[in-house]
Amino acid sequence: MTPVTTDARPAARPAVAPGSATGGEQAGGAGIVRPRWTHIALPSGDLDASIAFYTSMTPLVVVATREDADGRNVWLSNPGQWETPFVLVLASFNATRGSRQGILKPFAHIGIELPTRADVDDVAARARAAGCLHWEPRDMPGPIGYICAATDPDGNVIEFSHDQRVFATVRELWGPRS
């Protein structure tokens, strides 16, 4: 698909030396020196509704949108996440526009870890008000933590957790040692 807009790029990227915190990648994006997990792509029957859901219910922002004769797509990511880029790609194909395209259900989901229990409760309240709360907030046995989930306009399940320790576990495993 041909690029149309770019909405949330950082104004400037610092230069990064090979072997630095980016895992040896060179600045500029084209210098990837080893395989990287970069995105997950999901179909969307209503791209505008999906963009509204993800930018209001999650911390994700629009990075880029693209359009061609087959349809449109959007890339969403955490703001400023340039060192370890990862995007959610939502694609709306003209042939399936208007039909629900959800494939992540009933348990399959995208997980977003939040800093506090109150953040999980806040998302649950917003999702309940929007009519898309999938799981009420609940404490689960470790390592799951405190969770709730919402469904996007296509019915995909998005889990919001606190104290699941995915972020901390990976950082402890591969992060710099003090």
C-alpha cells in the first residue's frame, strides 16, 4: 500500500551507535542486523471505528496510514517507541469493508500492561460505557495479575493488565545489569 500520511513520528531521533541499547541496530531503520519482531496485523471491517477505539482505549497513536486500490491500513504504536519499534497494523480491504473481521477471540488477545490497578479500572469503566467490556476487572493467579479486557469494533479481544510483569521480566532477562 502506498504511504498517505505520517502522524506521530518523533521530531528527531538521536544517533545510535552499533551495539548500543537498540541491540546492535544502526540508526536510520534500514540497518537491521538480526531478525526483529516488528508488528502484528489484523483485518478491520471499519478502519475509522478501529482507529477511534485504539487511540481512545489504549496508549497507541497513529504512526502512518496507507491506501491503495485494495483498501487502507493504519500503523499504531506507543508514542516515541523508536528504539524497539513494534506496531499494530490494521488493514481494511475493500472486498470485506463493513463486515466484522475479528480473529482474536474468545481467549486469543493482544495484551497491554498498565502501571496501576486504577489504570485497569479506568479502562474497564471506559469500555463498559462504550459497550465493549469483554472481561470485568479481576485478580488472577500469578503471573497474570489484575486484568480486564475490551473488544475492538471487529470483536478482537484486547487485555489490559497490571502486575503481569511481562515488561519487567523481559527487561530483567535482557536489560542492562546495574
